[in-house]
Amino acid sequence: MKRQWRNIIGQFAIEGLPIEVSSIGNGLINDTFLVRTVEEDVPDYILQRINSTIFTDVGLMQRNIERVTDHIRQKLVARGESDIDRKVLRFIKTKSGQTYCHIDDDYWRMSVYIKDSQSFEEVTPEFAYLTGKAFSDFQNMLSDLPGEPLGNTIPDFHNMEFRLKQLQEAVRDDRAGRLAKMQPIVNEILARGNDMCLAERMGREGTLPRRITHCDTKVNNMLFDHNGKFLCVIDLDTTMPGFVLSDFGDFIRTAANTGAEDDKDLDRVKVNMEVFRSFTKGYLEGSKPFITETEVKMLPYGAKLLTYMQTVRFLTDYLNGDTYYKIKYPEHNYDRTMAQYTLLKSIESHESEMNDFINTLL
Ligand code: GN1
Ligand code: MG
């Protein structure tokens, strides 16, 4: 193992002897590595380089994560759950007691790698139901987090008005000279702007509450065991105050898409209504203790909103010349934009069917 790795890992109070570091996961923001240890009875670890251009207040983010994981752990203990280390992330402190370390220009953190776990890019309807239940349980457990509200890790992160403003600035500046090609889509996107800012208006009027939300409930941010049973939610960076629509919507956007987030074959991209129905059923069963009727009725809107928001964000990044998301090839953000936009139109065409389904559950 390279000296540079030894130096970083050596900052943390891990058990065992690290022998190998390899890339893992496919997040678009941070860099994630698996650190294997030599001993059989000692865990392996996840090491992450935090993208501090995007997460500008690493201390605040780590404090949020610490509070969230401690609280969930306490709840699981109180319930008498078994196998708790596979149901909530456990972060490793540095030898000086910090939740992250800062070396040269990089910020690093480590957590225990959850044994025998796997992640997926899509789920079967059966597992969507269980995931919906487990996921609302995550929100439910956090509904009585004591103390101050969590900090806003990235201000305005899921604020649609702000995201549209960023798109308008990207259009105005046309920094990468890509606007001409995108103008028709830009027009179609902006035409939906007013409708898509409804949640923000309701938030201001006090008719839609802010709760603790994960804000990145992509299906690949969830771990499952080898039988496909939900274990835990990972990637807690953006856990902060938000609307339940965010988390419901991001799950549908990713797990109920018959294609990939960046599919070049747009014929593959559609909303899978069976996954939608199963997840919704599970989600509503688990969210009963806290969710309001207004929130329930707006869940299909949430699926549309998050897909719209992701279209706007990929489009903005494409127009800006790919400054935010990691890309694997030059037109990657173009393909992502088109795939998300296609999914948005599919969700729009199923919206009344989604609403009808919700009404049958109410
Ligand atoms: C990013 O880091 P990752 O890949 O889990 C992004 C999300 C987007 C997602 C799109 C901090 O999540 O908001 O929905 O990509 N995270 C941040 O796949 O911007
Ligand atoms: Mg992730």
C-alpha cells in the first residue's frame, strides 16, 4: 500500500492492519474507497475524500451526520434490534477525536464497511415495498431528534426556485457555447417553472412542513443484504431540513426508472408503475406516525419535482461546461439531461394514475 494511503488511514483510530485500498461506488461528488484489513475478525473500512468545493463546511456536515447516526443507533438499541452495525453507519474518529481529518487540501473520513451488503441501481416491486417501509422508518426515527435543527449542509440544496435561478444564469452566460443546441429543452423546462416551485411557496405559507430529510435517496444510496432485504441508508452528507417530497421523489426517480439515470437509449427510460405502487404502499405504512394528508397527496408531485430538479441540475451543469458532477465522457451531462427529461415526461403522463392510486390508500 502506498505511503500516502498509510498516512491518511493512520490518522484514524481503526482496528487491524490495512492492506489494500480500492475504489468503490459510483457517487457523482465524493471519492470513495474500500480499505481492506488483514484480520478476519476486524472490519474493513470505507474511506472517503469529501468534495470540499461542494461541501464547504465539512465540520457542520460531519456534526449533522454524527447526530443522525447516534440518534438512530440509540433507537435501534432501544428497540432491541440485532446486528445494529449493519443497520446504521459507524464513523471512526481520528486519533485526536475528530470526525474527519484535513491533510494538504483534502478532507477525509472513515466508516465501517457494512459486511455482506450490496447496492442496486433498481429494485423489484417486492423489495420496493420493504424499502418504502424501511425508509419511512428512517424518517420516523429522526422525527424526534433532540436539540437544534440540523445545519443546512448545502444552503438551498433542494430549493427549486434557487435551482431555476442557477439555470437562468447558465443560460445567460452560455459559458460552454452549448446553449443553441439546448434552447428547445431550456424553453420547455422553463415553461414548467412556476408549477414546479409550488412546494417552495407552500413552505413559505406554512402549509408544507420541513422535516429531517436525507436529500439523496437514490436507490444506490441504500444497502441491502444478500437476500435483498433493506439494511441501511448511506451517504448521509445532505441529511438536513427539507420536504418529504425530496426523499420520496428521489427514490422514485432512480428506483422506478426502467432505464439508467444517464441512459443513451431513451426508449428504455420510463417510470415503472409497479415499483411506484409498492414503494408508496410501504412508505405510507411506515410514515403514518408523522405524515400529513397534504404531504401524502403531494407525493406524486414529489416524484415529478425531483426528476424535474435533476433535469435542471444536469442541464445547468452541461451549459456551464461540466463544473459540478463528475463526468465519464464529454457529453455525459447531455445524456443525463435527456434521460432525466424523458423520465420527467413519463412521470407527467402517469401523474393522474399515481394520484388515483394514492387516493385508494387514503
Ligand atoms: C449526487 O453523490 P451522489 O452521486 O450520491 C448529488 C445529488 C444528485 C445525484 C444525481 C451533493 O449524489 O444531489 O441527485 O448526484 N449530490 C450532491 O445522481 O450534489
Ligand atoms: Mg451516493
